[in-house]
Amino acid sequence: MAERGIDVVVTMGCGDACPVFPGTRYENWDLDDPAGRDLAAVRPIRDDLERRVRALLGELGVAALRGAPGPGR
């Protein structure tokens, strides 16, 4: 990953193992691990992740793709 052009680095539980780019915004999203769960248990995790991504895109002024599937697909 090139350091230039990085607006936000989102981590999901990687802790100190993640590379650090000075001057870059970092967010750690605590999400439940979907490993080994059935579909009904994974859907809320997926939906939470999608909400977070869409909110971040909105903060950054990036429009979500038209026709992109939403929750419940």
C-alpha cells in the first residue's frame, strides 16, 4: 500500500501489528468475528460493517455506488 493518497486507515482488531502512516486518520472498528457463525448470525455483522462504510464514505464526501446492494440482500 502506498502512503500517498491514504485518507483513513480502518482497522478491525489488528492492534499494534498494523503499519502506521504519519498524518493519517485511523479508526478501529470493533466487530464481532463472523468465523464459524451461521448466516443468521453473520447478517447483522455484515449490515453493521456496511453502515460504517457508508457513513465513512459520507464523511469523506464520496458517493456510494448507484445500484449497490443494501442490507437484506
